Amino acid sequence: MDRLGRYAFTTVRPGAPSGDAEPVPGHVGVRARPAAPGGPARVLPQDDRHADPLFALVPPTRHETLIAVWEESGSYRFDVYIQGEQETVFLAV
């Protein structure tokens, strides 16, 4: 993480092992201060979002907090917000 709170990591794009099944979402664990939300967040590449059954359970106004956006650089961007209007949807564990 840099001094502005930004982070980056490299991984493979999640996918079904056989290539025939539905896409597999990624998961990111977020650890926040005690009073803030946090926990696992589901990450869906923008073109796979409608194939995910959990996506349909999230209110449409919150969908964007689960979507990794394709960038011209050739990578996906997934921003995590701990609080505020754009707060990322975290899964209850």
C-alpha cells in the first residue's frame, strides 16, 4: 500500500477449471479498523457479473461495488471503499 492508501496486486483471472462452467468470482479479504465494515468482498469481472447468482441478491444500486472494471492498460481495476456512498458490499461470514 502506498502513502495514499492505494494498493495493487497481480493474480490470474478467476475462471472455471474446465472452461465450460459458469465463471468463478474472485474474493478479496479486507481488514478494517474495528468500527468500520470489512471482511470478504466478491469481485466480478464486468463481463461475468450476470452469471453470478449472488449478484442478483445485491440491490441494483450496489452492483457497481462488486464489479472489476477492464482498463485500457490490460488489467482490471477493483476499488474497495470502507465507508461512504460507494461502500463496497462485504459478505457476512
